[in-house]
Amino acid sequence: MTRPDAVVVGGGVAGLAAAAALVDRGARVTVVEARPMLGGRAGSYLDPATGEEVDNGQHILLGCYRESFAFLRRVGAASHVRVQPSLEVPYVDLGGIRTTLSCPLLPVPWHLVGAIIEWDALRWRDRLSVLGLGQVIRTAQRHLAGKTTRLAASPEETVENWLVRNGQSARLREMLWEPLALAALNQPPAEAAAPPFVRVLAEMFGPEPSASSIALPILSLREMYAEPARRYIEARGGEVLTNARVRVIVEHGRAVGIRVRDREEIRAASVISAVPWFALGDLFDEPPDRVGSLVAAASRMASYPIVTVNLWLDRRVLDTPFVGLPGRAMQWVFDRGQITGLSATLLSLVSSGAAAIVTEENDALVALAVKELGEAIPAARSAVVRAGSAAGGDRPPGVHPRG
Ligand SMILES: Cc1cc2nc3c(=O)[nH]c(=O)nc-3n(C[C@H](O)[C@H](O)[C@H](O)COP(=O)(O)OP(=O)(O)OC[C@H]3O[C@@H](n4cnc5c(N)ncnc54)[C@H](O)[C@@H]3O)c2cc1C
């Protein structure tokens, strides 16, 4: 390839989306990815126990992920996710009671109010407490739209404080807001900062009811978007290199290209970093002038682990593609067979904000997942676990901070 206009470092979703957008505008682009497979944290890998391809954790999208859907449409992969017509979430609580939160097809905010009023997991006092959030979510939406400088949450308060301050009852927090906050922020609500959570609520609950719908990939993440993106980029003259860990060449304070595997150089007019914060510093001997403070800030950021346990069972035990398990270490269980339409009996159990369990051994994590699954889903108690494996921590492979 002749000298590219841009080199994109990192073949995860961000790098592939950036490269796809650039080739669309006629730019010559080279993507360089350190690992053998594209996809990064939203990628697939071969499970060591079974040799099967599994995802690095179940990924869900929400209807409000406008840019993600635009990227999928661009690379011809929009049909690779199944989007709910409106938000519907089955739950089993700690007492084993099963209920479903189901948003009626009504305009905002009535779809959420309607769902909560109808949700029999709650007492009336809990249902009415949701009304306390209406005004504050509207403030957050106006702030997002640049129509007010008023903040709906202070940067100092935690998600938990914010929910209590806004009158959310303990049961509503336990069943709805805390699992949502954990899934969205990957940090316990007692520690996570409120503003990003309030932004999630502002995006999810307005103005389109479909913004809060859940979308599930129906193929592995590799097939869902990573390989379609590669094909899209290559078909437009771009180049995608894997197994290519790079460092950025900086001359006179400017990034002018990359060095692949400490040997070959690729010079380009622009170098785009699409690596996670924990890998940013490793790109440079000396960062370019305008990037130094960013690299320093990134190096101070902590990460939080997320754990996935995959269980291969001898039979199907769920009657919906996923179930929320609030209050448990494993907060969600996904039935990969129902999601992908394959006959597999693979369940993926997810524990977000998993600092307390991430250091456990594989067997202990599998045992925890089997125990919690059996407690919540009676049909699982008689199922035979043919294989189980866990992935979690804060580094690859299959082992990443949520970010
Ligand atoms: C288990 C799990 C579950 C998740 N679930 C969800 C979910 O349900 N919904 C959701 O929205 N998000 C979810 N996320 C978060 C989501 O996966 C990430 O936000 C997203 O994948 C980040 O993409 P990225 O391209 O920014 O970074 P990454 O995916 O980390 O990609 C960066 C790439 O850069 C490469 N790289 C790093 N250094 C170099 C170098 N020097 N040279 C070349 N390449 C390099 C890495 O190998 C990597 O492939 C989840 C994350 C995890 C780990």
C-alpha cells in the first residue's frame, strides 16, 4: 500500500469504527492490531476448556447507542443484532420470585411510568417513588441538549446517594436502578460517580421509547461486527494488520507514523489512537506535545474487573434469552442458544463490578455460578454441567477492564 492518510492503532470497536468512517470519505487507512483477532474487549476467543469460540463476555447494546448502530449499518451488520420493540426484562429476585419489567409502547415518559406501575415486583410505595426522577431526568436531558447549565447530579455524589436523594425506594434501587448502574458503569453504585449514570438515564429514557430497548448480537462478536468491518475497510482500499503491536513515531513533538514490531515503519499524515487508557502510555517513548497530559491522566485511571462464567449444560433451562438476577454476584444470565438460534446449551453468567470475586480460581467461579443459577432457576437444578470456564480480571485475553 502507498503511504496511508491515516494509521489507526487498535482493532477494537473504536478503531474499526474510525477506520470505516475514514474509508467512507475516501481516505487511505491502515488499521494495526496487536492481537491475532480483531475486536479487542468486544471480541471473541477460543475457550480453552472446550475449544469453542466464545465472546469476551456477553455484550448488549441499548437503543440509544446511536453511533454504534450507525457503525453497524455502515459495515452492513445491522441485521446481526436483534432489537427488542421496547424494553422488556425478566427478573428473578433473591427470594426466587420471577417478574417482568415490560415497557408499553407509549410515548416518553409514560412507557417507563407504565412499566413500573405494572411491575408486580414492587409495592405501590416503590412504584410511586419513580415519579421522583421525572424532573431530574428532564434536567439531565436539557443539559445534554445544551439548553441548561444546571447539573442533575453533582460530580461528588455516588449513584447510591443520588438515588436516595431523589427518593428512590430500597426495593426499586435493588431491582432496577442498581443492576442498571452496575451493568452500565461496571462499578458498585456505592462507589460509582452519579453523573455518568444520570447521563445513561437521560439517553435511555427519551425522547424515543425505543432508546431503552435492549439489542443482543445474534452472532459471535467476531462475526457480528469485527469481520464485517474488516471486509468493509479492505473493500475500500484499506489495510488491516493483525499480530502487529506498534509504537508511535514522534518527531518534533508530532506523531508522524508508527513502527510495527520494532521494525517496519509506516508514515502517515494522521495517527489515530484507539487503544484503551491502560495501553496509551506504551505507545510512546515520549508522547507528542499535545498528548502528554492525556497520557498522564490515563495512567492514573483505575480499572474495574468484570467476570463471565460460561456453562455448557446438557439441556435448556431458561425460557427467555436472558434473566436479571438482582442482588446476586452473577447479576445476569444469558442463554447463548436462544440468542444465536443455535442448539447450543451455553449459558453466560455475568458479574459486573466484580472486584470481590475476580481473584477466585476458575473452579470456584464456576461453582458460584452453578449455585446461583440453581437458586434462581429451578430447572437448572437437575441439569448436568458438561463444561464450565470463567474469564475475568483486568487484562486480555478474555480478561479486560470494562472500560
Ligand atoms: C466482559 C465485558 C463485557 C462488556 N459488556 C458490554 C456491554 O454489554 N455493552 C457495552 O456497551 N459495552 C460493554 N463492554 C465494554 C466494551 O467492550 C468496550 O467499551 C469496548 O469494546 C472498547 O472498545 P475500544 O475499541 O475502545 O477498546 P478495545 O476493545 O480495548 O480495543 C483496543 C485494541 O487496541 C489494541 N492495542 C492496544 N495496544 C496496542 C498497540 N500498541 N498496538 C496495536 N494494537 C494495540 C488491543 O489489542 C485492542 O484490540 C464490555 C466489556 C467487557 C470486557
